[in-house]
Amino acid sequence: MIGGNYPYGGAIIMAALACVNSGAGLVTVATHKDNITALHSHLPEAMVFDMVEKDRLSEQITAADVVLMGPGLAEDDLAQTTFDVVWKTIKSKQTLIIDGSALNLLAKRKPALWPTKQIILTPHQKEWERLSGLTIPEQTETATQTALVHFPKETILVAKSHQTKIYQGQKIGHIQVGGPYQATGGMGDTLAGMIAGFVAQFYTDRFDVTAVAVFLHSYIADQLSKEAYVVLPTRISAEIARVMKEMSE
Amino acid sequence: MIGGNYPYGGAIIMAALACVNSGAGLVTVATHKDNITALHSHLPEAMVFDMVEKDRLSEQITAADVVLMGPGLAEDDLAQTTFDVVWKTIKSKQTLIIDGSALNLLAKRKPALWPTKQIILTPHQKEWERLSGLTIPEQTETATQTALVHFPKETILVAKSHQTKIYQGQKIGHIQVGGPYQATGGMGDTLAGMIAGFVAQFYTDRFDVTAVAVFLHSYIADQLSKEAYVVLPTRISAEIARVMKEMSE
Amino acid sequence: MIGGNYPYGGAIIMAALACVNSGAGLVTVATHKDNITALHSHLPEAMVFDMVEKDRLSEQITAADVVLMGPGLAEDDLAQTTFDVVWKTIKSKQTLIIDGSALNLLAKRKPALWPTKQIILTPHQKEWERLSGLTIPEQTETATQTALVHFPKETILVAKSHQTKIYQGQKIGHIQVGGPYQATGGMGDTLAGMIAGFVAQFYTDRFDVTAVAVFLHSYIADQLSKEAYVVLPTRISAEIARVMKEMSE
Amino acid sequence: MIGGNYPYGGAIIMAALACVNSGAGLVTVATHKDNITALHSHLPEAMVFDMVEKDRLSEQITAADVVLMGPGLAEDDLAQTTFDVVWKTIKSKQTLIIDGSALNLLAKRKPALWPTKQIILTPHQKEWERLSGLTIPEQTETATQTALVHFPKETILVAKSHQTKIYQGQKIGHIQVGGPYQATGGMGDTLAGMIAGFVAQFYTDRFDVTAVAVFLHSYIADQLSKEAYVVLPTRISAEIARVMKEMSE
């Protein structure tokens, strides 16, 4: 997991909490060095290193099944260098999830070549506008599907909005749960972490696995909202393992 | 939210916990850089940056609906510079909540011009003495109303004491709950954070919204005091979302 | 509260948790600067500053009703300088609780003059040996009472052991609860924090107040031990407010 | 406890949580200095110092009954120097538990002389390969017993795998609980900490004590897995004291 650049350290903490609680197994985080203590105070289960260490970053990317880049990555020089290391290092067997500010960096670069076809994009509407060129009102299902042609064929798009939809080629998934109690900052980071945790662990159809992660994220928020006017992302992460157990039975 | 200057880092942590748990949505904190890790260890949901970064501070203020300045701000050079950036940057559409040491800085400056009329002041008695010139025994309802004439007409005053009162022009609200179990340091910071969270989210009459925040703060303390001889501010914040849900039904 | 010098930062964290949860109201901690973030991550309710700031230390001591010096203070140069600032600054109206390594510093200094008569000492057996000259087998009730003659007349001695006893002049209090589940490091720090919190808040007879704090500390451990083979000091602090409520009814 | 070198700080945090919660009494941790705050934010009960301080390290090792070296120790220069200090300082009365990367350092050094015969090794299969020369398929019970001849006679081997086994001379213990919900990083660190806590506290047969620690670790994971699809190491540590109580009755 790569992110939590200054001053967005909290984003990768929330993503990592979601990922570990989803059952990812071994989670390694590259983040701003000033963020390491805060992350470990939440989650000693994750290995964490300073994002400026390019060699270690390459090595860890190479060892990973799934790479999530973006929660709190920012867009400064360090973010750009880090993006380039990821792009250069990742291989076709690996899944790359691109979230948050990494989507903006992607929009600027418009790469002709992709290091892997196993791409998952998790933009909110404004980020999808930058990526697709579609303004928010233009983001119909058809227009979005057409825009996806410019990405590798198997790309999964998690188009976050009040009614999050999941796209892959001609398939579209709709989520029927969720609500305004989900407005707290960090919901997207938590979702990205859950998707990473699910994709790393379940080897059935990637579209389905992503859809399940998106569904559970909203389902847990929904359940929590029955007893709380506000649902914090970290509270969602605290419930993932319990709800996965419930669902698995 | 602006505060938590050395050695008062805990104050802005408590204010931010209250604000996020009240449902503010996106919360950004400017604080002393040594306080960032502690804040993130409580609350990865908040974005946090070093208060010395004036450009970022201006930018974030400009992007905000509500600005809370003061919990643990201190009165040193950094606090004064920060106060000035806020004063210069804030616009008439924005709500400015002034709390803690920012009230003392305000008392010293006696500004002739106010950047916004949407002001909420949250002094305890000694801070109100400095602001109004009224000694504590002189702080009758009438005298306080008269003193308020020197502030923008729509100013809301939350006059904290054993019996907190809320003033706006000729309106006065009284809170009937609360008690000595509330004496722990940080209660005021928590209250300021709740007011910020409520004002940012509910667009009905600002006086009413403030009164509800003040009421709920004491109401939760009251409820908790039934099972605890001492009520910590952070325990109040942990209950806000649940009690808001209860009330909303 | 003064302590938590390197590498004993945890000690003052535990003492402060106990003190705030006992209802001390406003708690200020002087500690090693590297310990501030860890303390705030447990307890934003406390104001915390760097122990090397002598002016601030003097100022804060002057403002306090009760000063607890010692949990994790160590015995290095910084500890000694800090001890001297406390000794020079404290006044006869103030209560001084001396714990942990501050007791060893006291044993070395053998002061002829005491800045206040309101002294509470909380040694374990080895510390009491250094202070009184009595080896552990010699520490009978009579010998201990005789040794107390060399301290200010109103001094309260909390002689910690498997069967903690409290002495003041001819009075002796015995605690009938407690057990081996209390062996975890930090129990003494937690007790010192509770005594500080109780003395700061209850103005009846100081001997009785101290005895109640000592009793409650062991009583809570006893209760917790019914469901746990090991009782951590921080778990005791988490129960103080609830048990105080229970007892107060 | 020695470990938590950069970037593996979380490992020693988890080991220390397990150790203190097992009832070790006084726990001292030598770790990378950047890890001290995170450790204290989890566990003020432990005394923690910077692993580069060789004199303090020697002194603390000398004062200990049990030394656990390895969780997150890494294999860099600092790790190697630290390993050497331990090897030179430890005495025959002391128990030395070797875990994680310290096992790799041990494999490289192939020491002819051991400072103590009271050795506990806790390798996973790859680490045991490096230590014993047996490839994973070759690690049969007989081959493992034969390889153990090259270690001090009383050495206990905790051979971690899906079916962890405990060896000492001709004795072999099998654990019948455990499952895939235990895959999260840090399980081994937590187990090592539990073994240290048990060996430090129970003076019956060391093989039995180790076996009980290994059993309880898996037993707790098993219990937790009834309500959670994923079991985090830190959740296991949070249950140790309760389950020990349950078992002791």
C-alpha cells in the first residue's frame, strides 16, 4: 500500500486498517516517514517504511500480489517519483489498484502503455472527470463505458458517488445500500483498503470480488448507522471481520 | 480547526474528536507539527498540517465553511501570526468560532473591523472578562447583552460557566443539565468542536444549532455521570453519534 | 506531575491516566520531550510539556495544589535538576507526593529543610530501605514509625509491599485486598497517580483520603482479577471512575 | 525483549503486548528509537530503550530471567551488533528465546559455543531450513530431531507451520487447534511474546510451559474465529489474561 504523504497521513492509516481487517494477510505500507508512528499506533500488524526509499519500494512491490497506490499520496514531487517507481516496477501478474491522488497523477500522464492489465480504478466523480474527460453531468453509464475503452480491457472501475457503480467492459454492478451517514473523510480510503484486502485473498472473478467489497463497505456503514448518526471509517474497519464471518455463514 | 500549539496539543485533539464525531464530514486541522502524530493516532479521519505553513493555512481556510480557531492555540508569536492569517483570509460567507486563547488574542486586538458577521464566541468567565471588560460578578445577563453590542450584530456568545448561557442579540438560552463531573480539562475544547461540527452540518437557525450542541454536550456528560464519577471529554465524543441518533428518533 | 524521563516514559503515562480518571480536574505533566506524543495518544486531557523548561516548570508548580514527582523520573542530571526546581519552588500550602526514583534522589540528599510539611511518600521496600536506613527484614511497624520521625511530622508514608500499609505519626492503615495478579510493571505509578487525584479533589483528612486511594487501587485489581489472570495498570485506570461512582452510592 | 528494528517496529510491539498480557511482570524492550513512541502508545507498561545503547542493553540483559531476541530485529549492522551483545552477555542461568530474523543471523553464524543451554527456537519452515539445512519437504519429525543434535541438548524447538510442533530431545508435542484465520502478519511475534511471558513466570517443565503457550495462542485464535473471519494478533493478546483465568479454573 502506497500513500499517506504529508499532510494526508490519515488516509493510508485508514486504508491499511481496512485491508488488514479484511484478511489481506501480510500488509506492507510505504508512507511519509513522519506517518510511521501514527500508523503503528493503530496497526502494528503492518510493516511500514519510508516512501523515499526507492530500492525498498521496488523490492516490496515485486514481492506483492496486489498493490494499492493513492490514499493520501498527494501530487508533489515525492508523489510523482513514487508513482513512477510503481509504474516501472509492477508486472503483468500483479493487480494495481489506483485511488485518490494517484488518479490525478494518472490523468495527467495519460500513459500509452500499462504495466499490467489487472487494473482497478476507484475515482469519485471529480477524479473520474479528470480521468475520462466527462464532466459530472455527462457521467452516464453509457458514456462511462465508452470512456473505459481507453483503459486496459479488464480494468474495473469503481465509480464512487451517492450510488456507487462498478464497471468492467459491458458489466455494471449497482450498490443498493449506503447513505449520508457515510460523509466522513476517509470513507474512500477505507473502501480502497477493503478492495485490496479482498482481491488479495479471494481468487474468484475479480469483478465479483470487487463488488462484494464495495457492497460490504456500504452494508457495514448501513448497519452501524442504525445506532449512530455518524459512521466513522475506522468503525467500519473494526466490523469487517465480524460481518465477513456472518456473511460466510 | 486551528490550535494545539505547544504545549497544548491535547486541546485540538479533543476538539477534532468532537467535531468529526458530530458529523462534520471533512475536517482539516492546523496544529503544531509535533502534535500531528498524536492527533492521527486518535483520529486518522482528520487531515492535519503544520500551522507554520501560512499558504496552506490560507488555502484551507478559504475552502472551509466553518473555521474554529483557538483550542490550545496559546498566545506566543506563532499563535499571533496564525490569528492574523485567519483574520485576513476569512470571508463574510464563513462562520468563525473563536475559543480558548484566541479569545485572549481577540481581547488584546479589539478589532474595529470583522471579516465576517457570523461569529460564535465560546469564552469561560475569565475570558469573557477580558473580552467584555466585565468582571465575573458583573457578568449579569443584562450587562452581557450590553457588552455584546461591541461585536457584530449576529454574534453568538456561549458564556461557559456552571450554568452555561447562549446569547444572540436579545435571545438568551439556558442549559439545564450538567454538573461537577464535568470538571476535567478539555471539556471546553470538546464543546467547541461539537459546535463547529453542528454549525457545519445543520443549516437551520444558527442560534438554535449552537444551543443544541451545547445542550447535547452537557446531556451526554449527564448520562455518562450515572455510571462514572468522572466524565472525560474523550468519552463524551465517543457517545455523540449514538446520542444524536437517539435524539433524531 | 513530573516524571517519564528517558527510558521510563510509560511510568508517567500510567500515573497521568490514573490521576485524570480519578477526577483531578486539570492535570499538567512535565516529562521528557520524546514522551509527549505517546502521552497525548493516551490522554489528550493532560497538558504536557518538556521537563527541561525550568521556567515553565516553576510556573506550573506554583499554579498547582498537588505536585507528584517521581514516576519514571530516573536519576540522571536532568532528573536531579528537576528535583531541585521542585524543591525550590514548592510552597508550604502545597502537597508534594514523592514516588519512584525521586525517592532515591531524596535518600541521597537527606534534606534538612522541607519546603512543605504536606508530604506523601510512596516507596516500595527497597526505596524505603534507602530512605529510612532499615533493611527490608528490619521494616517492622515500630521501626518504620520511628524512622518517620526524620520526616516532617505530617508526612504520610505509603509503604508498598504485598501488604501495603499507610503510616502517619502513630496511625497505621492496613489494606486487606490485593494479590499476585498485581505484579505488572506500572502498578506503583498508577497508585501514585490515584493518590494525587484523590488528594487534589477531596479535602477531608489527608490520611483517610490516601488510604481510600490505596484501597480502591487494590480493590479494582481484585475485581478485575476475577475475570483476568493478569491485571494491567491501564485496566485499573479505566475502571476508576465507574468504581468511584459505585462506592459513592 | 529485543527487536523492532526499522522497518519492522510493529513486530516487537506485538510481541511485547503478548508478553505483558501473559503476566511477565516487568518487561523491558530494546528497539529502534523511532519505535518507542508507538510502543508506548500501545503499552506504557513496558520500559523501552534505544537498541543502540550497548551498555544499557548489557545491563538489562544481565538483570533479566528470560531474553527474547528477534521479532522484527532485521539483519542489518545494528541487528548484528545487537545479536553479538546478547550472545556475549547472556549467562547460563538465563533462558534465551530466538525468533524471527535472529534465527537467520544464528544460521549464518553457526556458533560452536552457546552462552546458555536454555534455548528456545521459534522458526517457521523457511527459517528452520536455514538453521537445520533441511529443505521444507525434508522437515520430517525424524530429520528435525536429528538436526536438533547440533543445538544444546535442552533446546526447545517450536517448529511453526500449519501444524506447529514442539520438540525437545525425543519429545514431540502436537497442537490440534488453529486455522487459516491466523494468516495475518504478527502471529509469530505474538506467539514468541507469549512463550517469553509463560517461561518467565511458570517454573515447571520448560517443554510443558512452552507447549501451553503455543496451545493457548492457537486456542484463542480459534475462539475468536467463531465470531470473526480474520483474527488479528493484537486481538489475541487482548484475550490472553481472560483465557488464562478461564483455564486456571
